[in-house]
Amino acid sequence: MRPFPFENYLTEGFFDEMFGKGHPHKPLKHYQEVYNRLGRLESGEILEKRSQADSSFLEHGVTFTVYGDEEGTEKIFPFDLIPRIIPHSEWTVIDQGLRQRMLALNLFLHDIYQDAKILSDGIIPTEVIQSSSNFRKEMVGFDIPKDIFIQVCGSDLIRDDSGTYFVLEDNARCPSGASYLLENREIMKKTFPQTFQGMSVRSVEEYPELLLKTLENLSPRQSQKPVCVVLTPGVYNSAYFEHTFLARQMGIEIVEGRDLIAIDEFVYMRTTHGLVQVDVIYRRVDDDFLDPLFFNKDSMLGVPGLMNAYLRGNVALANGIGTGVADDKVTYAYVPEMIKYYLDQEPILSNVPTFLCWREKDRKYVLENLKSLVIKPANESGGYGMMVGSSSSEKERQEFKDRISSNPRDYIAQPIISLSRHPTFCEDGIEGRHVDLRPFILYGKDIEIVPGGLTRVALKKNSLIVNSSQGGGSKDTWVLKN
Amino acid sequence: MLSRVADNLYWMSRYVERAESLARLVEVRRDTRLETGFGIQSKKFWSSSLSALYAEEFFQADGRTEADEFILFAENWPNSIRNCIYFARENARMVRDQLSDEIWVELNNTYLFFQSGDAKKTFKQSPSHFSQRIIRFSLVFQGLVDATVHHDEGWRFISLGKYLERADQTSRILDTLSLIGSEPSRTDLIGALRTCSALSAYRKRFRGELSLRNVAEFLLFSQDFPRSMRFAIRRIDSYLHEISGVPSGNFSNEAERLIGSTLATVNFTDIATLMDKGLHQSIDELQTKLIEVGQRIFETYVLLPFEIESVSQKMAEQTQAQQQ
């Protein structure tokens, strides 16, 4: 007899985080305790705990903004109370795989903006890099602080129907979600204190501290306590909550472009008592908008003159300028080669097989097999502008066909992976929903990864898209100590 | 502190105070109408209030027939209570790191009260309940500001906002009396006092002798009633000097000089002189000076010239696209 909340639970042939490939009455060992605890819940209790959590998020304004949505642009990021659990041994591999990747991506960026050996050695075709809309030729030859381009990376991991982990993409520009990772943990500790205590879960609370150390490491003025700030596009940005959250946790100022001013190749913030020099900017503004004199001249979010101060080495930026070329989805396809080339190692975490539409052979295959592929634009994020072939209409496929044919460089395709699922509270009780995992990798003096990351869950039945802007929610992620 | 942060704190506080003051106004005017206003057309009854709030044109454009509903919920009038709460929260969002959780939650809940439609429901069921809800919120908010954040520079900007707004609102309420057109009735006078929460304080001071002259004297010149103009102006003067560190009596910027001279005016003018000059005229002059003080504070602590432009649509669009 299965406990009440799992009475009607089905794994439906997917890999289930709680049950693996097995039967839904026999949880994997590391889930046993949570399974038992859930089994003791009364139905009323579940609802109550859920609404407790929801109202706490809403009251505290833990929200994000949805664009193009007329009613109520602020929403809470739906939170699911059943934690995702990763056993120690599994995490060890992920951790090593991510470190390896972070190293390789940084070596790659340093290389292509310096000697571009990986291009001249023919490992990656030169035109792939030069045609990337995120390649910044202004950065060629620039001596970046500590040789590190990406200080904060959010790589998205998924598991297929055998439970194997894959890296789906690396977000190397301004990845968001760390604040939810921290807030989710706070809520879980309040909602299920005993379960949490009984499981020896590794802590994540040092993230803001590690982030601040990572930023301070870049400061051009090592002789004094560096002045670091978080640069936000402003209150209308969907991740604004996160920006203030992190600033507050680090105890540093959150600034908008208009709070900063560049004078004689230094950057200052305006205060009620005059100008204060800024050393490190954790910018959550894309390259294009950082400096209207250098990039998009219509940007009102940036600081005119910032780039000159940066290129002079008088102020540091995290992440560096030009990291977008590393999270271009065409470049992504070459990360395994990078790992071999720079580190002489085999990749610990695999890529999802990727078809590059600019390659004629690949394009032909893609155009003939649209229905069984996921088509993604090479330079978008947030789940915008993609098409899942299996659930697309004839009309959509025709549109994508046209787009791919006219701009092959801008599209990639991947097989549709049946993402692993996780038991999730839904309207009619607990059901399986697809999940991914976004760990946050910091690169300061050393590489640091807080155990786990943000588990995102596609709340719509059968949906494979976990992005918050597309109806996704999140879960707390528990990495076990042993 | 960051100049913009000072500005946000100041405006957050002004909008909360404004919402409270409007809620009081609506509450008292509705009450007055119940007692005396039967014969009077609603439009006529509210016209002095709307004109003191500079809201007549907006009201006409809005299409609502009831002025009280307009003051509470109008989308098109930037000072409706709904909009005040919205702007207070927008400002607070930009400086959440400066506020205690309690302050944020209180303000955010009031915002959600409007967003969810509960506000309109409450108003339909019990208008006085509604006003009480807003007034109570403002009082709790002020209490939390005093009890849960450092009394540092940021707190002084919050306090500046509160007292500048309060002085402005008190002057407008007084002005409704001068705008009635005839000698205000007993009900009007009591209404004005109640709108400033000043009725019992006034009675204590004047032992029930009710006249326009006494009411004006009280609301303008009372030394120790916290909603009088003089009280507010003295506070503004002292916060400005605490912020700059320059002793009172001297000045280091235009805001300080102007508030000093305004303080001298309310300290050394008597009610007779003022009534001779004309109540409306005198109030108007005070209001103009206070508006200028606000402007000078902004120029002294916040501005470099190109910041004056408000956030345009273009900027809002750009802020939206910056995220992965």
C-alpha cells in the first residue's frame, strides 16, 4: 500500500529523480526519508504548507517580472515544496565536471582575445567566432584582470531517460537565479525543519560571501578595501529582486547607470556627500548597454566612459566584456574540444549532441527532421524564440524552416531529450514534472561552487521548458554530505 | 549614501504621507456630507476639495461620477491614493536594502491590497473601513521607520519627505476653507480640523471657540501640534542641518536658506497680519516656498543636470532585456 500522496503517482517511462527507472513505490535510497515524510502528510497539511510558502514569497516581494504580460507584471517564482536530492557521489562528479568546464571556457576566452591559437590550430573554425554577435573586437589584446573573463557562470544541467547528466548550456553573461537558490533554502528550513535536520544537507548560505570575495579579487586597488557595487538595469528588470537581494547579502551598494559617472578614466558613484571611486562592478547589464559611447549609443542604462576606465584597468567588471561568445550556442558545441585542447582531459560532463545549422550537412538533417528536434536561436536566453519540434504546428515549422535557411548561423538543433522528472505538487496531488539544474560556478582566487544549485521545474504537464518566463517553477536542491 | 537612494527614500515617504492625508480627507468629507450635504449636489460638495488638490481637470477626464472614488482609485491622476501607494512602493523597491523587512512587508501588503481588488471590495462594503485601513497603514509605517531602521542620513531623508508632505497637505486643507467662497460653516471648520487629526488638540487649546481665524492660527502656528505648518517647517529645518552638519541659523545651500526664511515667517508672523493679507494668498505663498525647498533639496543632494529627465519608456524597455 503506497502512502497517500503517491497513490496515483506514475513515472510514465521517464527517469524519475525519486524513483529512478523503478517502481513508484520504491524510492531511491537518498529519497527514502523525504518519501516517508511526505507519506505522513495529510492533504490539508500540504495545501497549508504551500500557501504558507507562497504568501511568504509574495509578501517579501520575492518576485520576477514577466514581459509582455498585461495583467500583474510581477509574479512569484512558483516554488515546489518537494526538494530535489543529489547524493554525495553524484555531486562530486558534477562538481569536477563544472570546474573543468569553467577552466576551459576561461582559457578559451583568454585565448581568442589574445593569440587565438585554438583558431589557428584549426580546432574551431575562425568564422564561428567572428560571426558571433557577442564577439567583442574591442577586447582583442586587452589584458583582463587575473586573466579571468567569467567570474560567475550558471551552467544548465539536464538528465536524460537513463539518468545521465548533460550540460545543456553555459550562461556566461549575467546568469540569474542565485537569490532563489538562497531563498528556497530559507523557506524549506522553515517548512520542513525536522526532515531537513535529519538529512545532513550541505549548506549553501555562503554564496554571497564567496561572490563578494570573487569580486574583491578583481580590484585594481589591492592596497585598500575594494569598493564593489552591483550594477542593475533598474527596477523594471525581471531579475531586479535578485540584484537587491545579492547586494544586501554582500553589504554593498546596488547602483543604476545614472548613479555612476566616469571622469578621466575612473568610475565614481554619486553620493549625498560627493563622488566615491568604484573598483569592481558586478554588472547585471549586458555588454551592449554598458557604455553608450562604446556600444549601443541609445543605452540609458549604462555609464558613458565606463569602457575607457575598464580598458585602462581602473575599474574591473564581472563578468568581463565579451564573455557572450562563450555562451553562444554554436560555440557551446565546441566545449568538449576546448577541454581536450586546453586541459588535455576528457570532458567529465557531456554536451547534448548539437547540430550546427551553418554546416551544410547538419542543416540538411535539421530541415528534414524538424519534428524530432529542438530548434534554438544561438544567442537568445530565457527560453525565448525556441521551438520544440514534437509539439510544434505545421505553420511554426515552416517559419523556422525559413528562418534557418536565411540565417543558418543563428540556429542550432538538438535531439529532444526526455528530461528527467521529479515528484511535484500539482492541482491533483503529486505528479512527475520535468526538471533541470542550474549550479552557480564562481571563479575568483579559486573556483568555488556552492553544493547544488537552482532546480527548475516545468510546472505545465509534459512541458520541457523550465524557464521562469515560460511557466517554470523551482525547488530547493539538497546535496547530501555523504 | 547614494544620491538616488536619498531621493527614493524621500519620495517613498512623501507618497505614504500623501496617501494618509487623502484618506483622512475622504473620510471626513464623506462624514460631513452625511450630516449636512443632503441638499447639495455631489459635484458641488466636493469641488473645493478637488480644487485645493488641483485635481478638477483629472476628475472631469476620468469619467467617474463620485469624487471620493476618484480620489481613491483614479488611474489618471498621479496623486490618487492608489497611485500614491504604487509610487511609494516603486521607490521602496529601489532601496529595499535600506529598509527593514517589516517596513517592506507593510508597504507591499498595502500595495497588494490595491492590486488584488480587495481595496475596491472593502470600499464598497465600508468606505470608512477603507480609509481606516490606509491611515492605519501610514501610522504603522511611520512607527516602523522610527523603530526599525538606523536614525542615520537615510532616515533623515525619510523624515524630510514626511514633514514636507505634511506641511503641504495641511496647507491644502486650510486652503479648502478659504476656497469655499463664503464664511465656512461650523461643520466645515470641524471637518478641516478632523482631517488634520486636530479636533481634540484644538479644543484643548481654544476651549471650543470655533472660528476660521482660530482654526487657521492653530493649523499654521501651533508650536507643538505635529501636523501644524510651523511644527513641520521647524522639523524640516533641523533635518536639513543635521544632514549637512551646518549649525542651525547658518546655511550651506539654498534649501537651508529658504527653509530658514520660511521658518522665520511662521515664527514671527501673527494671525492678524496674515488674515489681513488674505488667508488664501498667505497659504499660497507658503506653499510656493515649500515647493521650492523640495526642488532645492533635490538639486543639492541628488542632481547632476542631466538626471532631471524622468524615466522614459525607452529606458523601461531596455531594462527588461537584461537577463538570462
